[in-house]
Amino acid sequence: MASHHPLVLRSTTLHLHLRQTYRPIPTSRPFSSTPTRPKNGPVPTFPPTSSPPLDALLSTFRTNIFLPSHLLRAQRALIYRRSQQHQLTGEDPITITLPTASPTGSSGGTEAFTLTPLNHLRDEPATAPAFRTLLSLLHTRSDWHVLPLFLEGLQRSGRRLAPALAEKMVRRAAAAGQMGLVGECARMVARTGVKLDNVGLAREALWGAVQTAINGGWSAEATAAAARQAEGLLVLMEDPAHVRAGKGGGPDPRRAPEVLGLVALRARGPGKGDVGGRVERWARRMLDCWGEMGEVRGGEGSWWDANRALMVWAPVEVGLRAAVMVLGERSELGARLGGVLRADVEPVVRMAREVLEREGPKEGRRRGMVMYEEMQRALE
């Protein structure tokens, strides 16, 4: 078996605490401090939350997932390689001091971590079920504030959220009145990985802005707040950091009708006029995209298909109606929008509603119908 070479640390600020007796394997020396990987920054530090299970989940991820991503290769070998793990279970623990960060974004100073043996299969939770559990445990406003730092930890440790999980996160945040936090995560895309480059996530984020108005009973204040959120999300979607490179990965959300339809929320100013020409600009983009779609379909088939169709086309219908109301039915642009509305969108929405009312579950309201009914209130 090849012998281990002594680990040479050149930093003058590094202090190695050695036992008085010489150890035959130099890598077993306990570290009192060591440089972190620059690209991974400080280790996330989570404050106590309202839920002990949530605290336990955050602690597990911090110790077993996030911390190892900040270790040097030799240190990672100590915790993962069975041939070296015995060095961590002796009389002298091996500690390492690293910088930490809090959910507020401020530096948390430094912290001494004791290295312990880890097994990838036994000790590392799977991302998807753990993240679903985390979302179910976020109850208070302060609980939600751990989310950006948790996402950052996932990103830095090489774990990625599936699009469906990211969409679920936005839905939960919208229901909890935390869409501002979603916008914050999207602005920190390089750190959190929340990228508005797919239609599903962009639609959920903009629908989340609508949810802000719904939660506030469509009051002037709530609608204005929702409009600001939608505006911020639309600006982010134009940011190069959120624009997908190349042509792969599905359609561009900036040209998806269901995304553009949600612009209706911000289309009208206090006097229901075209403030800054925004309605005309987005209406023209909508029409430009229309010719690329081909036949508008949806609503036929099962109640599940009808529910999905309403989720997609109800915002489009309301967006077109709002634009026509602002621009005027007799205007050139208003007339074109009205034609699309009557010929393509209204029939699909009507068919989807009929199927859902006839064949949908008798208990509970389907999300597509809720979206349709609430979107109608945007025109009041």
C-alpha cells in the first residue's frame, strides 16, 4: 500500500495542534483553522425556527451536505474514505474553523467544526423529498427567511432543484404571502439557482404576483403591490442571467402566451390607462408570438386536461380583455386583440370550464377554476 505524504500547509496563519507523541499518519493532525474553498464562500448558519423538525432538517443539511462542500480535498477524504475515517474517531477530534453566514446576508464570523465520518448513502438526504418536507415546515415569516440561504447551500454543494420543485416552492410562497422572498431569490440567481428561464416557473412566479392581489382582496394597495412584483419579475426575465443560452430546454417564457397574459395585472394604471405605453408594448409582443403557436388547443379530454387548460388560458383571456379595454375596441391594435380573443381563446376557456364543471371532482375547487374566477376579478 502506498504511504501517505505529509500534508504541507504553507499559510503562516495556520496553526496545527499536534499531540506530543508523533502520529505515524500526518493527515490525522487536528486542524484548528484552514482556508475554505473561495468559490463556496461561508458555511450557512440557520437561526432557530418555529419548528423543531425544521431545525433538525436544516442541521442535517448543514452538517452532512453543505459543510463537506467547503472542505479541501484532503479533508473530504478524511470524512468519506473508510480507510481514513478511523482518524476521526480517536482521542483527539479533528476540528476545522471556517467562516459562516447568516440568513440576513451578514457575516456570521467563524465557527469550529468537528469532522465526523460520513456515508453518502446513509447520511445524505435526497434533495427532492427533503425539500418538500422543508416547504411543509415553513410556517412563520422568520421561517421563510431561511429559504434563500438554504437554496444557496444547495447550489454551492452541487444540488439542483427540479423545475417541478421550484414551481412548488413558488406556489407555497405565494399562498404564504412571501412572493417578495421569491423575487429576492431570483435576483440572487447566481447564488440560489432560481432562474426564470422556463415557462412553468415564470408562469408560477407571475401567478404568485396575482396571488398577492387575491390575498389582499384586490384592494388598491394589494393590487399595486402585486403589480410591482410582476414588474420586477418581468424585468428579471430580460436579464441575461435569466435568459437561457441556446435553443434547448423548451420555449422562451418571455414569448409564452400564458406568461404574457399575466401582464394584465400590471397593464392598467390607477386611471386604467396605458401608463408608459406598457399595454401596447406587451400587446404587440403577444400578437407577435401568436403566429408562432399554431392552433390553440386545450380543454378537451379529461377533467385534468381541462384544469390544466384553464391554468394556461384563463390568464391569457384576462390579459387580452384588459388590453382591449385600455386600447379601445375600435383601435387597430384593440381590434386585432379582440379577434384573437373571440376566435382562439374564448372557445378553449369555455370548453375547459364545461368539462371541469361536468366531470371534475365534486369536492374541492380545482386550481384551474380558482385561477379563472380570480382572474376575472382583475377586470373589475
